[in-house]
Amino acid sequence: QVQLVESGGGLVQPGGSLRLSCAASGSIVSINAMGWYRQAPGKGRELVATITSGGRLNYADSAKGRFTISRDNAKSTMYLQMNSLKPEDTAVYYCNAEVFTITTIYYWGQGTQVTVSS
């Protein structure tokens, strides 16, 4: 069994920063791609950023220049540094990981709420 646990969400004022973490645990042989997604009220889940095990990065246009995705492979942990936050960044943020155990399965975390409001 594999678990992904997000942390670091909260309430922040516009222009502020937050750092999200996603820690993977369980019977993991290796983790390939990892990513952050978000879902705002009344909207579908959307990609924020992804990172491969080799460090290749991909960002949604809304995240470029403000968010930075990174990972510590030794700790099976991924991060999302979010700067210059805007009210439209308010959403539940989910992490996703492509995990190889006996086979390759995509896992999701439970989500962490980010609220940007004055």
C-alpha cells in the first residue's frame, strides 16, 4: 500500500507565499513522475506542475513565474513553492505520483486547502 500525504496549505493574503509538501510512503520501489493538481469550487481538477524523476519540469501557464516544483528523491517527497499568490489560486491542491511497486499505479493524496484572501 502506498500513501501520499500533503501538507502546508492554509490561509494567506494576496501576494503571500506558501510551500506545499507531498510525502510518499509505503511499499515503493521507485517513483517516476510526480505532480501537483488543484480543484477550485465548482471547477474541474487542473494541472499545476509536474516533475519527472530526472528533474524535467512542466508548468501550467497560470503557475509559470510564480510557482516552483521540486522533489527530494531520497525522501520520496515533492514540494511546491508558491509565491505572489492570487485569489484565483484558491483551491484544494492534490499531489499525484506514478509509483512502481509490483506494477505502476498512479496515486493521489487527500488534498490540502489553499485559500488566498484578504
